[in-house]
Amino acid sequence: MAKKATAKTKKAGKSKAPTAKSAKAKPAKRSVAAKAAAAKPPKVAPGELVTLLDFVRYAVSRFAEAGVVFAHGTTDPIAEAVFLIGETLHLHPDQFEMFASARVTTREAAAILGLIERRIATRLPAAYLVNKIYMRGVPFYVDERVIVPRSFIGELLDSHFDGGDTSLIDAPEAVERVLDLCTGSGCLAILAAYAFPNATVDAVDLSNDALAVATRNVAEHRLDDRVSLYQGDLFGPLGEERYDLIITNPPYVDADGMASLPAECRAEPAMAFDGGDDGLSIIRRILAEAKDHLNPEGGLLCEVGRCRPQIEDQFPQLPLLWLDSEDSEAEVFWIAAADL
């Protein structure tokens, strides 16, 4: 089923903006002016901001003035503003452009401005403020019990597991069993269920709180019959089960990175980031144990952030295939079961 890794890289992609899971994102140094901007939001008179685009411009200016950090599904102030405004107005991201020049009512304006100021004052990730995040256009519920999903694996399931010319498998219909380790909110398990229509998906997390959120998402996507959730430490609750594909976005932030997380990331569960002193404590275990849970033609897809140099230094014998996405370069690797 799996195609053997024969190269180190795929096509070049955009470099990823620093994020919490990149481990080296340093907290923004907030100037006196930025602190003042957060403490005393400017007054906006009725009619000064009219269209959705007016509010986007205003939000971008406020975010820049207050030194807001973006690391949770949106990597720049424009995308964050569009997300918050769209959610306030109950618009799917795909609908924003259609209504960009539409006028905003007085009540809607107050709600938008209030949300912008909450984002600045609380430093909570935007997804927590609206209890929603989108991956590949698919909505998921999130709250402070889970890390805000921003994995590149969702995109890679579309681009490298579709049976096409660049696919790492022959046919998505042939995949019957998938495992998602460190599932968090369950978003990757759910996207895998959509990507592989004939597969059942097992998803594991150590956190009961995270699994409560995942349970809600599985139910909302009506996938209870195909996605099963397990509480436990990596492969621990799975016995001798084997899979055609294992996907995982494990904790991989090293000790230095944990000490320098920005405020927005410190609002998330620390256990979802903490990868030990060098960031590889959990990744080592996955690499050591994955083969015992893969079918002979299966493979492992693992997101590791900026840990490629450390992994290649410690596992020079492994023919890892490093994959690029639209917004990342070599932050996810693939390895066939036969090469583990």
C-alpha cells in the first residue's frame, strides 16, 4: 500500500512563520505604547467604520499597535482579523470575500469591536474566543482544554495521499485502518476519516480533557461509527492493533522553547507542546514503537516542527521523506513501515 521513501524532499514551499509548535517563537516584547493600547482601546464613533474591510483594516492596526502574536491557525494580522470578523457575523471563511464591501450594522459593529479588544486584552488565541477553528475549510470546536489545531498534516492528506502522481499510497480507498496519536481535539482523525472513505480511525490522547473535546467533534461530524477514541500513553491502549497509516502531531517543543512561549501559546495546555529537553522525547518513542503497529505496506506521517536537524542527527539510518506544504518546509516526515 505505502510507497517507499526514496527522496529527502518534495517541492519547495513557503517557509513557515514562527509558531508555538516551532518551539523557538519568542514572546513579543511589548512596548509602553503597546501596553497602553491594550489598556485603553480607542473610541470608534458610529459610522467611522462601515464595511467588513473597514473593520479588517482597523483590527490589523490595533493588533500591530498592541503587539499581538499570531500562532494559531492564522499567521498574520489580516487572516486573524478576517477570521474573527467572519465568526462574529456567522460567515464561513469562503464567504468573506463575497461580503467584504457589505455594510455592518451598529449591533454587529459593537460585537466585532468587542471581540478585537478581548483578543488584545486577554491574549487568548482567537479560536478560544469563538470556540472554533477551521482546518481545510472544515470547522471544529475548540476550547482551553486542547491545543488550537494548526497541523500541516491535514493539507498533506489531500496532496500526498490522494492516489495521484505525488501520492505516497496507491489508492485512498484501499486504506482500511488509520491511527491518530496525540489526537487533541480529534481534528486530524476526522480529516483522515474524510480522506479515506473506507477506513476506521483510532485516535489516542493522554488527556481526558482533550478527549472530551474530541468526543464532541466526532459527534458533530457524525463519525461515531468510524472514529474511536482511546485514553492512554501513545500505543499503550491499543494492544497489538496494526494500521495502514499512522499520523501524529506530537509535542515537540524543547526546554528553551517552552521557556519562551508567547502569552497566546501559554494559554494552551503545556503538555501539548512539551517534548522534553531536546523536543524529541515523544518522537523517539513513536519511531521506536510504530513498526509494531503498522501493517507491512503501511507508513508513518509525523509532524515535528523545526526539529529536522536533531532528528537527522540522531536517526541518520532512517530514510525519512521530508514533505512540504503550502506554508511549511520540511516540518513533516513520512517513512514506510519497511524502513523503520
